[in-house]
Amino acid sequence: MKLENLLTAAGGDRAEELKIFARLILGVIEELDQGVVSATDAVRGVYNADNCLYVRKHFREKLPDRIMSHGVQLPDLFDVLPAELAYREFKHELATMRSMCLKILDGRPLLA
């Protein structure tokens, strides 16, 4: 999935692009939370290097970049932590990412 292609549907409206980004990521978070996709699959499909670089350069704001950074690290939790602790941290990371997406959708100006 190329975020650049999906977000251009907003027609260059930056605020709308941010909202589309947040809604898309919330959907991915839900899929991760429900076990529909694995953390590794999410990195391959969404939190990959091309998308991370696009988000960083396009939005130039900390919050979207942080969301992507958290997503990239999800599979690592299961590589370095015992299963129970990894699962707990995984859920915590998803909650953190969800919170950041909701801040974007709240409509307040983001701090860089």
C-alpha cells in the first residue's frame, strides 16, 4: 500500500490528508488489535520505509512521523521480549498509536 497514492485523493488539502492518514492508520490498528493482520504484515504493507519516508517529508510534523515509527517497531517486540510481555507492550503501543490518531482527528493544530 502506497500512502502517497491514497492521500493524493484529498486533492492537496493538507488537513484532509492528515485526517485520511489518521483514519487509515486507525483501521490498521484495529486489524492488528483483532489479529486480522500480524505486526510483520503491517510493516510490509503500511509501516514500510517508503511510507515512513513519505509521511516524514510530506507532513513534516512529529505526530504522523511518531505514529509510523511506533508501527515499524511492532514486530521487534516479539523478537526481543518474552511472549507475555511482548503481547502487553504490543497492546500498549497500539493504544499509544490510537491516541495519536485521535489527536489528529480532533482537529487541533499539531505541534512540530
